[in-house]
Amino acid sequence: MTGGFAPNDAGRALHGAAMMSTPEEAAEHRVITDAVHAEGGLIALQILHAGRYAAHLKAVGPSPIQALHLTGSPPRAHV
């Protein structure tokens, strides 16, 4: 499993974060995919939409409430 890649600009965690939404972006990863397959391995790419954890102006998520870790308060479990 490789790291998470946003499916579009609105789903990125940060401006400039990894994204794969075009054939050109997919082609950039072909080198890694081919190398894994050449050794008999399998590989999967995780599609990751950051949602409310995104920290950029184009972010789109299910909630207008910003995640706590972005406000300066550490995330805490509530019991």
C-alpha cells in the first residue's frame, strides 16, 4: 500500500499535496508500479480525501467545522 493521494484538488490535505486525477499524474507513478510488478509484487494506491482535515482554501469536506488539530488544540479522546 502506498501513501494516500487525493482524487482532486479539493480533497488534498494541504496545498500542493499528492494528487492523482489525470492520466499524466498516473503515468508519473508507472515507474514504481512497474518496479514492484517486475519483482512479482502487488501494489495498491490509497485514495484519500482529506475532508475537514484539509488546510487550504479549496478544501471541500462534509463539515464546516475545522478539525481540532488544525486549531492549535491537540486531539484528545473523550470518555
